[in-house]
Amino acid sequence: MTWTMLRLEKARTGDQPEGDPSYAYIVHVALTEDGSLDEEAMGADPRRATVTRYKAGEEDCHGWLTRMKDRSWGFSYTAGDDDDEPIAGLEFHKLTTGEYVTIKDHTTGEALPFRIITSRPQP
């Protein structure tokens, strides 16, 4: 198991063919050797699984990667679920550089693609 820092940036979409690096997430997560979530390690130290969301024109959001009510994974910034951002099928993804995940924006409700730009082991 390795705690890892990931940078995710909004990937290309129809209205932004180059993506948008000003809309990004920095995520600290425990990963197995193959890049899958290490659920056991994250369960042992859940407050270490943090996220910071950067979006031009909005205040930065700081929160945690957590299980949602439906047991899927998502980001949560405050108590309650008004600001939760579900991540589609995260438990099935390999979280390695170049891979994509889909995150539902809590301000617009839109599901958007994000690409993993960097992945760095953390002590």
C-alpha cells in the first residue's frame, strides 16, 4: 500500500476540447501496487484521504474521499450530502497517470470527465 497524491484536471469535453486545467482536484488516497483503491488502508486512516477542489471563479473546497450513502465513493466537503460529489465506479478504476474518472459537480449537477495528470507517492 502506498499513500499517493493525485492531480486530476477537467478533461476535454465538447465545449472545451483542450480540457480545463483551472478546474482540478488534488486527492490523497491509499493505492495498491496496481493503482486500485486500498480500501483497508483508507478505512484504517480515513481522515488522511483528503481532497482539495480548485475551480476558477469559485472558492477552493477542502474535504475527504468517503463512502456515499449508496456505498459508492465520492468527495464530501461538509456534513450532509448537499455538497457531495459522487465519482462513477471509482472502486473499479486504476488510478494511474493518464486514466480518467467521472465526477458529478456539486454546484451544477453535471457529470464531468477528469484525467489523472500526476501521481506521486506520499510519505
